[in-house]
Amino acid sequence: MKIKDNYMTMSITDRRTIVVSDVHGNINLFKDLLLSVGYTEDDRLIILGDIIDKGPNSIELVEFVGELLENEHVHMLLGNCDCIFDELEEDYLYNYMQRRHTLVHEALDKLGKTLDDYESQSDMAKDVCKHFSHIHDIVRDLPLMIETEDFIFVHAGLDQHDYMNTSRYNALNMPYFYNATHDAEKMVVVGHFPTCNYVEDGLMNNNIKINEASCIIDIDGGNQVKYSGQLNALIIEYTDDEYTLKTLAADDYKRQVVIQDFEVSYQEPHTFTYPHFEIEVFDGDEYFTRAKHIHTGIDFMVKTEFIKEIEDGYRLKDDYTDYFMDVSIGEEVAIIDDSYLGYTLIMKDGITGWVPEEVL
């Protein structure tokens, strides 16, 4: 199947349009985001797919989205994670379930069963499909793309040329599309690949990124995928034939008030993200260690606890930033991880960085 076989066209100039992507089973955060943007049934809501898996409440979220879809102004595209019912008998599934929370976990929990209760994976698949067909029905025939006057919405990306012939697989799975090009002559809005993977100015930034030169907007804030991820919303409003863009984000991290000013006079921050985690380690102490990022050749200081020893060397245990955040007394910041010796990893305005623990 190609995009031209399953897509929609519509006008979006008549009302406010709210675009969300990659909710990943996080129904509470999705509802918080809708509340924050002041969503009403008079708005147009476009969900770019991936409402299933990784987060805690995929089944409840699909049911909620199913109710929203009864409104003619609500639309959802298919995402790769929404194809779980088509992949229940795939060889990869059981190994994947050891690493990620899935809709299958929830289905088995509701059925009071485990994988060991089935003689075969095929038997499990049939049982899940039998009892949760109403969930499958909601995501079964979703379109791959929505095209409007000035925008194209798709989950992951488009081929560089002749975008209507983009395969279903590429539309759902294309990585690094934000750095690609296309000839659609419209702004293409995608999710799928977290924005913090596109490092700009050395920062770990989960906010919506807009590539004006390539006419691409990525709105995936890494919710349920990145340890400091957030859920983003892109808001499009028209006045006559001109549109304006606004952004808003929601997260569910605990907050703490800054009690001491902290400012770094000069720094050149670095951020290293999936999949390039290999490093060479040099001298250090219990706080920080001098290291070289093998993929880029960049020398940097890494929090010592963030180093993971592997069979043939060392690697970062996850995405890493060496950015130190400026904060002021009275500011409220999100606490990402306060378990590190002497320093706390925080997020402010969608950007992740370190502060000394005594400033909080």
C-alpha cells in the first residue's frame, strides 16, 4: 500500500487546529494537554498516530480516542505502534515485550492470563483479537496522510520525490525525516522520531522543531520514550489566508522551586542521543569523568554514574547532555532525576540540563 491508496484531504482554515502525536498510552497526560490548550468540540484535533504502547494505558486511551473520533472535526492517522494487532504473531514480539510495556500486557492483564497460559503465540494472538476487536476496529483502517491547503500531516515522513507514492512502511517508520527533503511544496508535520534526537546548539530540547528551509515540523516530544520527554501540541490558526503557529507542551514530572541562583558564565554544551552511545573513558572522580564520544570525536565531561561498562569498552547508559542550566531563585523546574551525586537533572522550558543539588 502507498499513501495515494489511503489518505484524506480537507480544509483547515475555518477553525483552530490542534495537532498532537505519539501519546503512547499516556491518557492522563493527553487529557492534561487538551485542557491546557483549551480544547473544545469546536476545535479541529488531528492525532498523528502512535497512541498505543510504551505508556501505561493504551487500551483506555484507544477507547477515549474512539469517543473523540465521533466528532467530525477529530481525525487520527495511523502510526507504526498502532499496528500491534497486525503483529501479534511476529517473531520479534515476545522479546520486545521484555523491554517495553505494550497493549498485549494490558490485554493479558484484563484477561487474567500470562504468555505461559498459551500453547503458542498464535493462540495468544487469537485470544487478544477475539476479546479486543473493538480496540482493533478503532485503529484498523486509519489513513496514512492528511493534506490541507498549506500542510501535509503524516506519522513519520514522505519520500523525497513523488510523495503520493510513499510506501505505507516509509510513511509509518521513516527515521530522521526532519533532516530530509521533499518536493511536496507544503509544510509537512510529523511525529514518530523525538525532536531531541535532532540536536541543535548542543541542547537536549524536547520542544517542537521547525525546519523552515525544508518545510518540515517535528512535534514528537519523546513522551514515554525519552526519560525527559514531554507531550507537544502544535496549534494552527488562520486569519484570512495566513496562518500562525503556536506550541504548547505538557509533562508529568514533579516540580521544585529554585532556592539559589545558578549561572554558568560560558559553556559549549553537547548532547548525544540514540543510537550513538559509545565513549572512550579517561580520568575522573566520583562526580564527573573526562570522555570522548566515539561517533563524533568530541571530548566532554560525563556524569560518572552515567557511564556503563560493556564487554568491549564503555557507553553512555542513555541520551546524555553536559549542559548546565541557568536558574534563578523562585523559578519552578521539573525534576528529571535527583539520584546523582551532587547534581540534579532538571528540565526547564522543554530543555534538559544539570544544576548543583544545593540550588533546589
